[in-house]
Amino acid sequence: MTVLTRSEYLPLSVVLAMVSTAALATTVTYTIDPNHTHPSFEADHFNGLSIWRGVFKNTSGTVTVDAAAGTGTVDIDIDMTSVDFGHDKLNDMAVNSAAPPILEAVSYPLAHYHGTLRHFRKGAPTAVVGTLTLHGVTRPVALRIDSFKCISHHPLLNREVCGADASGRLNRADFGITVGRQYGFKMDVILHIQVEAMKADSG
């Protein structure tokens, strides 16, 4: 049997600190609330003639957060057929593989974003680094988290809920969505993502 000398014993304060840190470092899983999560976007029309805006109505996914460790993940599925430009004909063009094809959502009905929460400040993430799979193509897309808040007891849902507002940019041509480029349309798209997520049941 190995006997530790006095110098080899860890001080009680160090042991308690290690136990306390382990107890605090807990990953919590949150389920996306589809009724309060609506990714939206802004895209150019005829090289600055106007800005077209749209929203995706149906989303699902999960977010994990370990505030003590400053880590977390994001996994979001977006139903591309739920796009709404506020213009029925444009919605139909975006969903169906018509001429000119836009999103071709019938052929590519699902977009997926997988990211890692980064740069925590006071327990809240301020950025997401990840990849977006859109139109059958996967490319890196980073997001800035402009606000992040959790409430321990939502008065209507009776559980913890976290919400965030994030933004970012992408070049749609990188994903093979090039409609309008022959007319000088800018390929840059601005993303805005409002999201709320409910703490998953522990059981």
C-alpha cells in the first residue's frame, strides 16, 4: 500500500474548490421554441434598387450551454419551404424549382446550422462559430450574438427559458444560389436570428 507523505496531501481548500467547480460546470440543454424562433434575412434587388426581406416560419433544434465552463453548442434545422417574402408569387418561385430558381426548397427542403458558442462574458456567449448547410452546400458562417438572456421561471411555460438575438452575413453564391447575378444583384445576404429555447426536462 502506498502511503502519502504530508507534503503530498492536497489542502482541504483546494479539494473543496475542485468539487465546487465540478458541481458548477453543468451543461444544460434547451429545446428551440418554434413559436418564438424565426430566422430572417435581407437580400439585394437590382444592385441597390431596394432590399427584399424574408423570414422562415418553421425551425427546430437544440442549444447546449455550460455557463461556468464558457462552452456550448447550437444545432438548428430550418424548413426552407416555410419561407415567406410577403409575396405569394416570390414564395412559390423560392420553393419550387421554377425559372428562375431561387432556393429550390422542394429539392433542398432543409437547412442546418451547427455551431459552437464562443467568447463568453459574465456567463453569456457573444458569438457562434459554425457551418451552415444550405442548398446542398456546407460553408462556414459566423454569427454575432447581440443579446443573450435567461429567465429561471417563464410565467407561461413554468420552466427556464433562454433567448438570444444574433446576426451575420453570407454570400449566397457560395451556396449555389445565384439568381439575379446576371442583372447585377449583390450576392451578400444579411441574417437576423431571433431565438428562444426552453430548458429540456431532466427526466
